Amino acid sequence: MASKEGFLTEGQREMLKTAPPSVEVLSSSPKSPTLKSPGAAKSSSVLLSEHHAKAPAVGKASTTAISVRHVRRTHSGKHIRVKKDGAGGKGTWGRWLDTDGESHIDKNDPNYDSGEEPYELVGTDVSDPLDDYKKSVVSIIEEYFSTGVVEVATSDLKELGSTEYHPYFIKRLVSMSMDRHDKEKEMASVLLSALYVDVINPAQISRGFFMLVESADDLAVDIPDTVDILALFIARAVVDDILPPAFIARARKMLPESSKGLQVLQTAEKSYLSAPHHAELVERRWGGSTHFTVEEVKKRITDLLREYVESGDTVEACRCIRKLEVSFFYHEVVKRALVLAMEMQSAEPLIMKLLKEASEEGLISSSQMVKGFSRLAESIDDLSLDIPSAKTLFQSIVPQAITEGWLDASFLKASGEDGQANGPDDEKVKQYKKQIVNIIHEYFLSDDIPELIRSLEDLGAPEYNPIFLKKLITLAMDRKNKEKEMASVLLSALHIEIFSTENIVNGFVMLLESAEDTALDILDASNELALFLARAVIDDVLAPLNLEEITNRLPPNCSSGTETVCMAQSLLSARHAGERILRCWGGGTGWAVEDAKDKIQKLLEEFESGGVISEACQCIRDMGMPFFNHEVVKKALVMAMEKKNDRMLDLLQECFNEGLITINQMTKGFGRIKDGLDDLALDIPNAKDKFTFYVEHAKGRGWLLPSFGLSDAS
């Protein structure tokens, strides 16, 4: 029987059985065993010490009870701690395959594995999208302040994206301008108006201004007059219709009483918005518009050319052209210089010398030179009326310019294609254009819509109505706001009297197709065309769906025209769009549609209660809205049905006899009643019978066009 020496005794086995099951006899961890029970720790240490003392080194442990891991020990008998993976300390063999005392990783080793390299954490900056946005907008604003080009700033902001951060742009734009001159403050206000709706929505505008008001205390540290400047910015935004007046009341509720923001709001409300004529005061506080108008630029060009002809100093003339800082408009310099050379033939050599010098210096680019010559070629027939030899002189200048190398030879082909007449139809169009230009100019002087309509009817060319619309708006865009308002009013009258919706649509399509050419003469052509389109919708000249039709009819390469229509749609979708667009030119009658309707209702009620017909007619005439007289007809008929009093028919008869309400206006008023007859019958049960009687009465007296019928009314 084998000896039991080196094996556990029965008592030791009993002690192991009673130990907690979670206690390990020996751990493979390089750390000391963690024991949950103090008693277990004691019994385990006693057991191991006894085993170490009794068991010889060569003995084998029994596997019947537990598995006990062999313990390495030195020959000196000292207890050592076992290292992970069997790597020993002093007096041990170390890990398997260890060949030297200090192991290291060799990158040149064929068995090198980069995964064995110790990890190294490298710190990097985390990019914040808002920080990146703020840095980008600073450069956009700085560039805008240096160039003053609204279109570039608008496109840069669109390309930047991150639309959710636009309130920060507003805050940064205003705060940067506050620390500068009045010029930059005015530029900031102009840019905000340009960005409104098209790029930045109304909610973001309000949020941006509230952030400014919130930070008024911080801004005041660097800008002492923060309260007054910021109040003026808010007042200007309200006057420009990009910030609702209710903003002040809403913002006041969210600010602490001790905040400078409250002072800003109070100053804006009491010192600016409550003052008499506050709109003019606020708009001109920083000196008005920062940009030269087209008329001012043209006048400067004319003046510098005349000074050059007198002095002959080419260097000074080039310096003055460069000082204009309108390189995109230098084609106007070319055109006016050529016209001056034709008017003063003695000045022709000097003009040719100046254009050649400007071309060689790179001051006037090749494309600008060609555009200038092309514009003159297009208007050479009109110019010949004042300068009989204009064509001959122009034909002699062109070859000389091409020979000397400052006019591209491609101009000859382009001018040949554009200026060539193809037959009697082209001659008829040319004659028509000359005649309508005179008619439009006379209208701008007299403001006589009936006379203009008679002149157009005398021409007898309704197929050219779209051409008239194009010429009307083009001429108006090159003038002041008064003429633009007159053009919009005339368009409404023409739509009622002699223009069909198809004529209007075709005219705007022609305008948008030539928008890029129009922009050569009118710098802000795209924005103004968008306003004309939006105004046409507000005035019921076009329906919103007509804008989609216009877009679909534009050629694929007409991106500027498509953008203009989109801009008009954005204007129409803005808050209070109707009032804002009706007053976009700031002139005309000044009546909003709702105001005009209210005034009509009151004058009819006054007449019905015992007024005089002549006085009622005078009130209608004083309104100055002949294109809107169909509303008088409609309201008069409705009132006659409600009051069961036919006195209104006497008023309509007098208006028709005087020519105050035309047959077209009368027909449109009756047509509007016919269209809404079903709804009207809900309030007036006998409305259909009454309307049938009114139609027969009107037809008997010649008020209505023969085409008007009752088939849809019954």
C-alpha cells in the first residue's frame, strides 16, 4: 500500500469541504486572492502553510478531492508570487520561449504583429458645426461690407447651408455693423431685407433679433450706444416688414426687468416707431440706400466721358472708370462712349483711343466690350432718329475696332444674326415697338389709363399685346418707383379691358427669357421682375397656378428666369404678403385691397341712405382705381338684393353714361356675382331671380358685352 506522505490528512480534507464554494485554493491571477470570509481566509492560509511544510517537492497531489495547482518555489524555501502566464521572477525560468531577460517588440521581425504594440491615445479637437458656421459667416459678412454686393452674400449664405443656424448670422451681422460706420449699418439692414423669406424665414429673423436683445448687456461693454443702435435696427426691421410689430411685446415678456434689452425695446417703440412719419425717419437715419441707382451710375459715366473729351487725359479717364467699381456694368461705358462719338464726330478719335486703352489695360473686358457694341447695334434704329448718320458711323467704327484688336471678331456674326430683318413681319414689329414706346412715355407723364387703352385699340394689333407688356415693364424698371407703380396699375386695367390672361402669361415669359439681357441695363432686374410677378398675383391679374405655367414654358437653360419665379412665390408665401407687395413701389393710390373694398362699401351705404348720385360718382372717381370698379358693380348689386331697393341700378346707369365704369368693368362685376351666386343664395333666398332681372336690365341698356350669358347662373 502506498504511503500517504505528501497527501492531505482526513482533517485537512474536512476543512476544505466546509470552506465556501467561491473560495479558490490558489488563484491564477497575479494578484493576491480575494476572499470574502475572514474565517475562510484564515483556514485557507493555515491549510496551505501546513501543506507546504509537510508535502515534499517530489510528491504528487491526489485528484480525488480537489485539483491543487503546483507551486513554484526556490531552493531556498522562500515563498514567491506567481506571475501571469507563468513568467517567474527571481529564481524562475520565465515564460516559454523567453530567450533573454528583457523582451521587446522588433518591427523588423518577420513575425512582427502591430496588434502587439501598446495602445497610444492621441488627443484631437472635436469639430463643432456651430463654431464652423460662425467662422464662415464672419468671412461672408466681411466680404459683403467690402464689396456691397447683396447677390454674392446671398448666394454664399445659401451655399453654406446649416439653415438652422441662421439666427446666429443675424446676430453676427448686426453686432459687427454696430461697431462700424452708418454705411455698414445701412448695408446690414439692406441685406436682411434681401434675405427675408428667400433665405431666412420670418421665425429665424425674430429669433435672431431676440438673441441680440438678450445680449444687449454684453454688447454695451464694447459699444456704449448699444441701446440706441439696436433699437434703431429693430425699428428698421419693423418698417421693412421683416419683423412684426408684435415682436416688441413678445420679447418684453421674456426679458428680466434689469436687462438693457428692455431699454432697447422701449426706445424702439417710443422714440422711433411712435414718432410722426417714423418710416421715413427710420429709413433715412443711416443715409438711405448704400448703392448707386442705375440713373446715378449712368449720369457719372456721361459726366466722366464729357470731361475726358474736353481734357483728353486718357489716364485720368481710366482712373475715373475704375473708381466707379461697377466692372459688371462697364458695357454701359462702351455704349455711351460710342454714342458720344456719333454725336460729336470731332471726339471720335479720342473715344477710340480711350476704349482701346481700357481694353489693353484689362479695365474693360472683352465680353463687356462686345455687350456694349451689341446693345448699341440693337438700338441703332432708334438712335438714327436723332443722329441720321448713326448707322454709317457705327459700320465704320466696328471694323476699326476689330482691326486694332480691342473688339472680338465674333461680334460681326452675332450682330448680323440679331440685326437682320427677315421680312415684312419684322418691320411691322419694329414699327409697333416704336409706337408703343411713345404711348408708354405719354402714359408715364399723364397717368391717363383710358387714353392709353384707346391708343392701343387704335393700333389694332392685339396679337402683339405680350410685346407691349414686356416693353411696359422694361421701361418702368429703368425708372423710379412711381413709374413701377403706374405700370402695375396699368397692367390691372389692361387685364380687365383688353388683355387676356394668356397675353399676360406670354408677356412675362418673354420678360423672363430676356432677363439676363435686361440685367445688363438694370442691375436689380431679377428682384424687380419677381415683385412685378408677385404684384400681378395680388392684383388678380395672374393666378398662383399661372406662375407654375410660366416656369414650365421657360426654356431649360433659363435658370435666371426660373429663380425669379421662385423668388416671386417666396414673396407671396411670406407673412402679410398682400400688404407688403401692394406697397412695394411706395406710390400709386396707396390703397390696399381691403381698404379699397371698405371705402366702396361705405360710399354705397351713404348713397343708399339718401345720397346724391353725382356725389357718389365723384367719390368713385376720387378713389383713382378704375381697374377696380368691378368691385363697385359687385357690391352695388349685392346691396340692391339685400335692401330690396333698385336705387343702385340708377347709380350704375349714371356711372356707365359718364364712362366712369366701362362695359368691361361692368361685365366683370356681373360675372363675379354669377360665379358666387350659389353662396349668395344662402343669405338671400331670391338672389337668383333678382340677378336674372338685373342681367336683363343691364343688357337692355347696353351695360354688358354680348358674350355674357346666364347659362351658368341657373
